[in-house]
Amino acid sequence: MTILHIISGDLTGGAARGAYWLHNALIEIGVDSKIWTNSNVTFNDKNIYSIKRSKKDCFFEFVRKQIDGKLQIFYPNRKKVIFSTGFAGVDFTKSNLFKDADVIHLHWINNGFVKIKHLSKIDKPIVWTMRDMWPMTGGCHIASALKCDNFKSGCGNCKQLNSNHKYDLSRLVLNNKRKYLPKHLKIIGISKWISEEANNSTLFRDFDVRTIHNSINTNDFYPLNKRLAREMLGIKTNKKVVLVGAQNLKIFHKGFDKFIEATRYLDKDKYFLCFFGNVDDELLHTLGFEYLNFGFLYDLPSLRLLYNAGDVFVTPSLIEAFGKTIGEAMACGTPVVCFDVTGPKDIVTHKKDGYLAKCFEVIDLANGIEWIVNNNRYEKLCVNAREKVVTEFDGKVIAKKYHELYKSIIK
């Protein structure tokens, strides 16, 4: 059995990293797994093929990205968040990797990497893991954060494009998917929430939709001595350490403004704040807390140390398809506070390994932080957090579920 994963984006971060972890876990359990990607990084893995092998390849990828995104210029009042069309891409069905594969497994395929029309040529079993909402929408990736349900009725009048027309670009994109997506396609949600959204969508309501959670590499993320982790990172404090981070905290659906509001209910003399990712350092300075901003972390050891340095990890996201950073922090034995919404509620068990705050209530977010750090069973919370991830989200656990799926769809 040979599985070919189609993955757009850098394999070191974002949605692509979860797919890469799955690839590795499948190999560990004896499945022949290969990747077709546009990632700059391949880890010298002979099973990973990147289309970016020359300056010419990079140029054509740039052109495809422009084609994929340029139609938005006809909507000058659009919201400046990612919108993808799937109108441009590389035809991977012409490759030998495609011809040799038994199952084609799509993951995040945007930024001009996969042309939706090419999917109609696939006559093999095909699986699509939804790592955000784009597969079911007319172009947007975070419809729920925009409070938009148009994907349930066919799109048009797109809130992200700020369109007042029924037959706009979003309707065109969705109709293109409806025309070309193979009917034997298996849809996988990485949380119960995103699977439910797919079942309610006009595009996927008649497809086979299942839930298999995202995988966390528990060999990369594991508990360390917190005091030692802080020393190695230069965190010099006796206060409780509150950690907040994401690849880009400036994106509105990450809810960083909710955390900023929540800090008004925390004692500045008791808490030390740590941040990672793309965040406005000038804003942090106005909070009045002692803090350190580690910026974007490119290396795994530093990220592992930082997860371990925190007494609590806070994710104030308004929407997450899963919540990979939540799983990573918990794998390191650090309890998590997040809102009781979308993907995170599948990961955190309230008051057992973290705290699920009432939806978007900043006071309860602050209450959750205090409940965790002042809990007389704090060490047990840490143990429970690690055990939850190892038991339910470890790479091999998830890989075995996919292996069973692959076997069931191969004729």
C-alpha cells in the first residue's frame, strides 16, 4: 500500500506540519508514505518530493500564486485575510508518484498548488483532510470567524469579499468544486466541529464525512523540568509564567485581543507573560506586566523549552480547526486555558487537564488562568495533560486510524 500526500506550505510549520507528522507516523507503522509538496524544506527525506527544485520552479510557483489570488482585486472593500480560488496549480496526476500510489491523500492544497479541476482526473481512492474550512467554502478559510454560514446554502454575497452579489467570486469557486470534486472522495475533519460544519455544507452534505483528529508528535514534545527550562531561556522570575503563542497572533481569529482584555483581571505582581509568534511588541509593552517576547521560533528545541517553561498555556482563539499548539503544550505537560469552542473543546477536558472558558468571555479566560496556576492538584493537571495527548492524539494512534481507512477504500 502506497499513500501519496499532497501538501502545500512549509513542512516545518502551520497546517503542513500536522500532515508531515502523519507521514512520519505512517512510515513508523510500516505504511509506504510519500509526499508531493512545494515546501522549501524536505528534511533530506527520500520520500518527500518538492516541486521547487530550481529558480524556474520558484518563478512558476509565484505565477500560480498570483493567478490564484488576483481575482480578489475586483473586490476592493474585501477583508484582508486569505482567500483561495483553486483555479491554478500543478498537475500532480502526471507524476510517477501519482501513478504508483494506491491512495491520494489531500491536506492543505492552497496558494496555487493544486488546481481543483485536476482532481476530476483521479480514478483512485482519494482522502481529503480538512485542516481549515476552505474545502467546503467558496474561497474563505475561516467562515465561522466571519460569522458567515453562506457555505451552507451555496455561497454568494460573500462577507469576506464584502460582496452584495449572489453570483460573485465565492459562488464561482464553490460551483467549480461542485463540478470537479470526485464523488468517491472521503472527507476527514480534524475535529468534531469541522466535521459537523462539512456535514451541514452544501458541498459535502452528501459525501462520506468522518473525524480523525490531528496528530501530535509526542516524541518531539515532552515534559522537562520547568525551572531548568526557564533558566535555559533566560526567564528570570518567581512569578507564575503565562505563555501565549501562535504562528501569527495578529490574525483576528486568533483572539489575541481577548487575551489582552483578560489581562486587566490579572495581578501584575503575580504573573510573568511570555509570547511567541508574530506579535506586536509595542502593544505588549503597554500591558504593564513583566514579559518576554520570543518572536517566531524556527527550531523545535526552543519551542519545546518554551512550552515547558509556562505554568499555563493560553489559546484565546475564536476558531481553530483543531488547535495544534494546544496539543503541543499539553504533550509537554502544561495545562491549557482556551474557549469552549470549535476544535479546542475536543482536546481539553474541563478542569481535568485544562480549563474551557465560556465562549469569548474574557473574565472567565482570566478565571481559568488563576484556577490552573493556584490549583492544589496542579501536578496532576500536568500529568493528565500529557496522558490525554499520548492516548488520543499521538502520531501512531492517528496513523493507525488512517491505515484502517486506507485499507477500507482500496478495492
